[in-house]
Amino acid sequence: MTKIKKLPGNNCIHYFQGHCVYWEVLNPGYHCEWKCAVLSSLLESYEHLLHQAENFDLNRDQIKQIWKNRMADGLPLWNCAQYIPDKENDDECIYLMHTHCIQQMPACSGRCRFFAVAGKIGVNSQG
């Protein structure tokens, strides 16, 4: 007997670079474990700077200059083994979706109950 294989999911609107972005589209930002580690680190550094600025009563211009200096001093912008620059926006990674890393999202295993072609509703609603 022939084993039935799942069809590839690459025609699904939730398929992106081999991963399923359904859950992120459904509820953006909910899965903290999918957050980009680089952006999380930058945000943590910036929040630390804001806390320091509050303690030293610094104004916005001073904060901007300090952050600019820290970035120029080599604060690692994309210190990630999976980083590939986006051709359209060199400051971003091709795996970045808002603040989340697509590589951290579930791999697409083929057609599933959420499979949908643009403009159509998925046929298989049973899962």
C-alpha cells in the first residue's frame, strides 16, 4: 500500500520561508518565545538607558545622543547566526516579522486545517 504524503503548504497564505505564520498573524506578539533575540536585547539596552536617564534627569536630546554613541561604539545590531540582510532594507533581517523571528515559528508540515489560498477559505476545516 502506498503511503499518502501531505501536499506542500507553500501555496498557503500562512506559509513563509518554510514556516507557518498563522498563529502570529492571528495574535501578533503573543508568543514571546518567537521574539527576535537581537531586538529583545536592543530593547532591554534601551530601557536600561531610559532608566539611567530618569535617574540622572537627562532630556530627550541627551538620551538620543547617548544612544547614538552606543550604537556607533559597536552595540551589536544583528549579532545572530541566522541573520541574512533584507535586500530592500539593509537594517533588517529577512526572517524578521514585526518583532518576531520567522525561524522560531513552527515549520510548515504541509496542508493543515488552517490552509488557505489568498481570497479563499481552506477546504479542510476538520484538521
